[in-house]
Amino acid sequence: VQLVESGGGLVQPGGSLRLSCAASGFAFSTYDMSWYRQAPGKERELVASITSGSGTTKYVDSVKGRFTISRDNAKNTVVLQMNSLQPEDTGVYYCNKRWGVQFPWGQGTQVTVSS
């Protein structure tokens, strides 16, 4: 199993970033997938999820209306579009399956929101 996150960077408050996760080594289309983030000094938290079948999405309250999760099962990718970014969105973002024992974590992608 391999999860490779990309797309992070430094952005000013109010800006946007598009994160991508390339998955391999498992039946991607059969798994609900999620994006997680870990802010400095804090535990990793669930940010957004998308189901395997219907593509139903869920978000933590703090990102609702600003972030959009999507997936492309043909390309084994899951994307997180982040708009109206705020300093509190700063952290390392990871993708992984939503339920059960997590796959080995990737290296994550750093998102820094600062003026």
C-alpha cells in the first residue's frame, strides 16, 4: 500500500490550494477515503470523507463550505479542494481510509496559511 500526498504550500489567508492523493496497492474504489490533518502540537484529526460508492461526503464543521473532497476511482486519486483558507488550517495533510485500522501513513503534504 502506498499513499502519496501532494499540492501543499504556503498561501495567504483567503487563498486556495488543491491537494491530491495518489493511492496504490489496494482496491481503492472499494474503500471510503478521508483527508486528515495534523496541526503543530496537536493530534491528527479527520477533516473530510467520501464514500466508495455514492461518493457521499462529510466534513468537520470547521471546514464546511470551504473544503470539497472528491475522488476519481479510475485514477485511484482523492482530491481536497481548499478555499478561503485560514491560519487555523495550517498543518500536515494526509489521506487514508476512513474506517478501521489505517493503512501506513504517507509523508503528508504541508499546508501553511500565513500572511
